[in-house]
Amino acid sequence: DQQVKQNSPSLSVQEGRISILNCDYTNSMFDYFLWYKKYPAEGPTFLISISSIKDKNEDGRFTVFLNKSAKHLSLHIVPSQPGDSAVYFCASKSSGDKLTFGTGTRLAVRP
Amino acid sequence: NAGVTQTPKFQVLKTGQSMTLQCAQDMNHNSMYWYRQDPGMGLRLIYYSASEGTTDKGEVPNGYNVSRLNKREFSLRLESAAPSQTSVYFCASSELPPAHYNEQFFGPGTRLTVL
């Protein structure tokens, strides 16, 4: 049972435009959410997080939005750059439990 | 400051062979993890060690054993490799135990093929 779902395996965006990566979760106990970025042949690196007491967290070009009623979070990258091309994983957890990762979305930013 | 290091980077095994994947971190983190990544499956937790001297099963522990050798090192052993264990293996560490809210830092991965 996949508790964290990234339904789009891939996304292609023009450089300079906005990239929106989506993630849905089923466990209503999840209260902490993270996004990781992974380049080929490297390990995932932490990008941004949000707790359930917020609905938005921003860090430079990256903003994560959380819609608790819809059990949905999204990562916005604006403006997108070719160096943003990578696989993005969302991950979620509840208090006292471990991280659960989604299956990843491959983002390609076209020059 | 190397972060999380893993050896080897690549390995090919025959069915039934054994091997140990090594992981070390230099961030003085308390908790360490082993994940596997398979196509379409995301990252799945194999085993973790919340603190030195403790280990616990994750989501997919069958066929694996782990050893938390000291605070820095956490190894993953395949006693009798099977083709289903062909995967990319990632080690990770975090300052606080997994029950807490903190990010994990990942190593570069080991690509394992079992023939």
C-alpha cells in the first residue's frame, strides 16, 4: 500500500518557467513533509521541508505548499533552471514514525 | 568533511554469494539507515539504527543483516544474494532518531547486480 504517491513519473519544463511537482499521501497522521532532489549516480539531497502547522514554506526559488484537507503537497520551482533537472522525491512521516518516500518524479528543464 | 561515504560503488555477485556493504559518516550523527531504490518503488527502508548499539527492521529486511560497528559505521550484509536483491543501496544518517523531525543525509549509493 503506497502511502505516498507521486503520480507523474516525469515532467518537462522550459527554462525560466515554473515547475510544479505533486505528491499525494493517504495517511492522515503524517505531519512532516520533505522534498529530496537526486542527480544520477548520487544520493538524494534534502531540498525543503514543511510541517503540518504551515501551509507554505519558501526557500529561494523553491516553495512547498501543503493542503492538508486534500492530503496533497506540491513543490514549485520558479524560475526553473537546467541544473534543476533531477529526480525529486517527496517523503512524509508522522510523530514517532519513520520517513515514507514516494516513487519520484523526473524533472527535465529544457534550455 | 566527507558526509556519508559508501563502499563499494558497484558490485556484481552470483546468486548465493555473500557480501557486505560499508557505510561511514563523519557528521557525528546518532542514527543511520539503509535503503534500497528500485524502479517505480521509490526508497524503501531495509534496516536502521536509531543510536549506537541498536538496530531495527525497516520495511524490507528479509535477506539482510546489519551491524552498527560504532557511531560512525553501519554495514549491510547479504548472506546469500538473490537476483531480487539487485538494486541501488543507499546509506543515510541523521542527527536525531527517525521518530524525530529531522532530515537525513544520504551517501552516493552502491549499485548491486546479482546474476
